[in-house]
Amino acid sequence: MDFFHTENIVKNFANHTALDNVSINVPEGKIFGLLGPNGAGKTTLIRIINNITAPDSGTVIFNGEKLKQKHTELIGYLPEERGLYKKMKVGEQALYLTQLKGLSKKEALIGLKHWFEKFEIQDWWNKKVEELSKGMQQKIQFIITILHKPKLLIFDEPFSGFDPINTKLLKKEILNIKNEGSTIIFSTHNMESVEELCDNIALINNSKKILDGQINDIKQEYKSNIYEICFLEKFNKLAATLTADYKILSVSKNKNNYNVKIKLLKQIPTNQIITKLMQFGNIISFKEVIPSMNDIFIRVVEENKKETISSN
């Protein structure tokens, strides 16, 4: 079920088209990756979802209804740009901002106490925001964003400024929030995080959506019949090249073993290929190479760039 979706969103700025008929479908209770290079149109779409700006045409549907101002309180937004008041004390500001989201002062205090203890940041309560690092400020904003338990959460580069330990901590909390039933839109350039967290993605480039779907389906679609085989101690490369069934892409030696990468040139059952290769050495591992989301991202954007140039 699509908890949230957009239909043919168009947004123009002066002589620039930011979004050109962009439709996305965000399933309920899933983490949806909104991907694209800088300037692709992601931030504009996020601003439209948040009712910060309106589309020139198209529709945004939130939980079965056209998006209205009343839905804003049901959305939690963690922007890439930090928005805390630098001269205010952390606790005072967190209390103020969470109450703006509809929590009573008592509810806000209880929730903030829980999260400050969970993140072991109780000592920050009376510090001014300007005394905190970028990563520390991001932690505070994360807490403020999620405390009122919105139905839809939007995280724009949430790990910016974090060291690996705090990134791992935040990833764990995002997955916990998802498991509690929240729907999440996650925008990032970090494809490793996309693979770890996202269920579905949409890729926007040059204002258009050029790819979408479930991550596992996309990775299967973009695999290229490439396999990695590890041979123990010996590999007869010369004999192995005498075939029209596959092409050897690379051979490397690792201690006593040979790692060989091949690309199938025909649709051949895996067992048949293994049988053919066994005559060239003792196989100790055989696996298909599934492309990473980073590989797919680069490939699709470059292909789209070529199509755009040729069409012009």
C-alpha cells in the first residue's frame, strides 16, 4: 500500500525546470530512498512534500488525501541545512520546538529526557547550540524531528557531520523507528547507507525520475552475467580462454589462490559453467557479481546524460 505518493509533479523556477512530471510511490512502513546528483530536483520535491512551496502542477497524496496544511504536523523533517538558533540553550530550544509540533510541555520534557539519556547527552542541556559541533547539533535536530512520532519522516543527508560510531547509532535508531511503523523518505548521496536502510528508491536526474522500484529487484535487473571464481593454487588461463561461452575479465593472485572474473556471453546454466571451469583448476568458490547501488547509480545517471545529449 502506498502511504504517500506524488503524481506528475512539475515545478519551474525562472528559466529552470526543477521537476518534470515526477511521480513517486512511498509504501507504508518502509524506508524510501530519494536519490540523485546535486541539482537533480530532490530538495525541491522535499520542499513540496513539506508544504514549504507548491508545485506548478501535479498532486501530492498523503494517506489517501490531497496534501493540505493540516498534514504538516504529521510530517517530521530533518533538513540537510542546520536550523537551530545558535544563541539559545539546547534544552530550552528542544523544548520549544517539540511543543510547536503539538506536544505538551510535560510530554516534551519526558520525551526529551528519554532521548538525551539514550544518546548520553544530558550534559548538553544547558549549553548554547553554538558550543556544539555539527554532528552534535544534528543529534539534537534528529531528536526534535522524531519526538512527536510523525507518520511520515523525511531525512535529508542525516549522517552529515557524523563519525562512524554515531552514524551507526543513528542508523540503528532509524531502523527502530521504521519497525515501529513509521514511513521514511531518506535522501542521501551515500549509496552504502541506501543499501543498508532502504527498501525502495527513486532516482531523479535533470528534473526527471529515471529509475524506481525495490532495491533487490533493481539490483537483479542491472546484473550483467558476471561471476567471480576462486581457484586453489593453479589456474590454466590459456586453456580457459579457448571458449565462446564466456570472456575472462580479470585474473589476480591472492597468496596461493587465483581470483578470476568472467562475463558469460551466452545464457548457460550455472552448473554447466562450473563443470567447464573445473578442468582449469580446483574451484573453491563461485559467485555471481551483483552490482552495488553505487554502480547502478553511476551507470544510470551516465546513460541518462548520454540520452539527453543525443536528444538535443
